[in-house]
Amino acid sequence: FRLAEMATKLVASRLLVRQAAVALQEGRPEAVSLCSMAKLFVTDECFSICNQALQIHGGYGYLKDYAVQQYVRDIRVHQILE
């Protein structure tokens, strides 16, 4: 179930980003608010996904042999800049 929850969060995040991008590209008035919502939602959900992936990998998640450690660092920066 954990993987299903993670996949659901990822798909929902991608859809929100795409919706915001289309609104921005088309110059719709709600584009700014959609972009703000996407930034807030996606960074929080993706941090949750990366954190759960790190938990699944255990100690190996911190090794440079696994991409999880890079994802966790990258998304943390995006959360701070958000």
C-alpha cells in the first residue's frame, strides 16, 4: 500500500503541475494561483514520497549508489525555496 500511496501522490503532483503550466501558457487569469498551489502541493508531496523511499531503502538510501539520497537533498532545497 505504501508504494500505491507514493505513486498516487506522484501522479496527482504531475497533473497539478501540468494544469498550472497549461494555464500559464494560455495566459489564463488563474495561472498565478494555480502555479502557487502546484509549488506548495508538489514540494510537500514529493518530499513525503522521497522520505518514504528513503525509509524503504533503510541505510542504503544514504549511499551515493542509490539515487534516493540525491532526490531527498534536491526536494529539500525546493521546499526551503518555496
